[in-house]
Amino acid sequence: MSTVASQPRTAIKGGAIYRGGTGMLTWLLHRISGVAVVYFLTLHIFEAMNLFGGPAAYNAATDAYKQPWFRPFEVALVLAVVYHALNGLRVAMFDYWPQTTKHHRIVFRIGAAIFVLIALAVAIVMLRPLFSLSLAQIFEVKSAGSLIYALVIVLPVALPVLYIAWRGSGLSTGPMIVSPSSSRPAPTMSRFENLAWQFMRLSGVVMVLLIFLHLFIMHFTNDITAITGQFVFDRFAATPIWIIIDLLILFLAWLHGLNGLRIVLTDYIRRGNARKIVLAVIGLFGLVWLATGAAVLFYVQRGLGA
Ligand code: HEM
Ligand code: HEM
């Protein structure tokens, strides 16, 4: 099924040239935000593994997020998820109901307006606590470890994004490897690829609800400074349903994210041993991280280490 949102890519040797326009820009931002969230989720599961060491170990592992100057980066993360989710819903709508592509301009404008409104609300709620702090308090570094970990969270995403923005802005010469389409048509040659394509869309729709609820609890009903190891143990003990919800987010987000990463990487690494190695690493690492992430949740649920 080929729609306006999923036209064939304009291939040239080494990729496709970035030509600007909303279709390409939304596609590029979707790809960047997706890969950035995969990276965050990898670290996020690693941080959760510290719950095996009890609340204090978890607090030490997540200190970086409690530094006021780190707040804008958390806002950026939430906005990356919001952008990716809204654009993903738009793409899925065009793919399943091709007749809606007739109205693609208005759909884009409505999506953009919703994004701006959510972004304003997120920025106000998350940054407001900073307004009552002095500059010294805002720029306080909790420890050398939390500064280094903050850089580990931010730099691997920020540096490539700045590089891509620089190349896309025309400051540099040479083609940028992007696709001119917002999405891809459902693959028909392979049953596995077709199922994976359907999974990306269905898991995305379900995750919108689950992840927004997760973020709402972590950033709106609580301030990030209140999200401690004890908070996690207490909320699992008080409301056992959280394990089901977290397991569902873990399963869907991790599989969706890794399958997305596979699509992105194999777009650029088209054949040969490098491709096989990339796929094997994603598969193996994906399984180990998924199993450990689930084990953490069962551990917390049983009240062990609290
Ligand atoms: C919150 C709800 C979400 C929705 C509605 C959504 C939707 C989508 C859709 C429709 C696609 C296009 C798939 C395709 O072209 O075959 C996609 C791709 C992708 N998603 Fe998501 N997604 C969501 C959350 C996430 C999360 C949490 C992650 C990371 C853990 C993620 C990572 C990716 C990646 C890496 C891609 C591949 C991008 C590409 O091919 O250029 N997504 N998403
Ligand atoms: C900075 C924003 C975020 C904060 C403060 C946060 C906080 C937490 C906390 C405290 C937990 C421990 C379990 C619990 O209490 O539910 C957790 C688990 C989890 N979160 Fe988040 N979260 C954030 C963003 C996200 C995003 C964007 C995703 C999805 C891409 C996500 C996916 C998960 C998953 C899958 C788990 C379970 C981890 C495991 O099984 O090891 N979180 N989060």
C-alpha cells in the first residue's frame, strides 16, 4: 500500500539527498527521536537494574537527573517522545486509511498545534521549579559521577544531532543520507517484515497511552526529585498493577525500539558481514536487556531489597 506518506525513496549512490520540505523533515526528526529514545531506554533499563542493590543504589545511579541544570535535557527527552508519538500516529493513520492523505496538510497543522500546546505545558510544569532557585543552586553538580553520567546520557545524542543539523542546514556540502518519505509501505515480499511493519504501528498506538501515563506520573503528578528507589518500591507494593503496566511498556517499547533500530541500521549497512554482526548484536543484546529489565520488575514487585 503506497500513500503520500509512504512514497518510494529517491535513491542515489550513497543515500538520498536532503531536499527539505515537511515530508523529509518530519521523517528525519522521527528517525532521530526514535533512535535517541532507544538510547535513553537502554540506559533507563540499566538504571533500573540498580534496584537489585536496593533504594540507595538506585538513587546513586539516578542522581544525574536530580541536578536542576539537567532539567532542560529531560524536557528534550519528553518532547522527543511526544514528537515521535504524534508523528507515528499520523504515519499510521495515513498507512491504514490512505484516503486521509488527501487532507495531509491539515493533519500536519493539527499535529503541529497539538505538539506546541503539549510542549508549552511540559516546559512550564518541568521548568517552573527552577525559577525559585539561585544560579548557584541551578548549576550545582552533585558529584563527579553524576556529571559524567549526565554527559553519557546527553552527548551521544546531542553530538550526532548537531552534526546532522549542520549538514542539513547547507553549512556543509555533500548529500545527507535521508529518505524523502515519512514512512514506508507495508512490505509484501516477506511475512516477517510485514508482521514487523504491522507491529510497529499497533505497538505505537498502544504505547501512546502507556508511555504518556508513565511520563505523567514521573513528571506531572510528582517532581523528578521525588522519584527515588523507595518511591519505586512503595508504589509497586501499594498498587500491584504497576508491574503489569511496566512489563507492557518494557516489552512493547524495547521490541518496537530495537526493530526500529534494525530498520535504521540496515538502511545504511545493506549487505555483508557488518550487517550480520549488527543484527546479531541487536538480537542478543535485546534479549539480555529485556530479560534483565523484566527480572528487575519482578524483584521489586516481591518487595526484595526494599
Ligand atoms: C509513543 C508511541 C510511539 C508511536 C506512536 C510510534 C510510532 C512509530 C511508527 C509508526 C514508526 C514507523 C515504522 C515504520 O516506518 O515501519 C516508528 C518507527 C520507529 N520508532 Fe516508534 N513509536 C512510538 C514509540 C517509540 C519508542 C518508545 C521508541 C524507542 C524505544 C521508538 C523508536 C522507533 C524507531 C527507532 C523507529 C524507526 C524509525 C525509522 O525507520 O526511521 N518508538 N515508530
Ligand atoms: C525522564 C523521564 C522518566 C522517568 C523519570 C522515568 C522513571 C521511571 C522509574 C522510576 C521506573 C522504575 C519503575 C517504576 O516506578 O515504574 C521506570 C521504569 C521504566 N520506564 Fe521510565 N521514566 C522516564 C521515561 C521513560 C520513557 C520515555 C520510557 C519509554 C521509552 C520509559 C520506560 C520505562 C520502562 C520500560 C521501565 C521498566 C524498566 C525495567 O523493567 O527495568 N520510561 N521509569
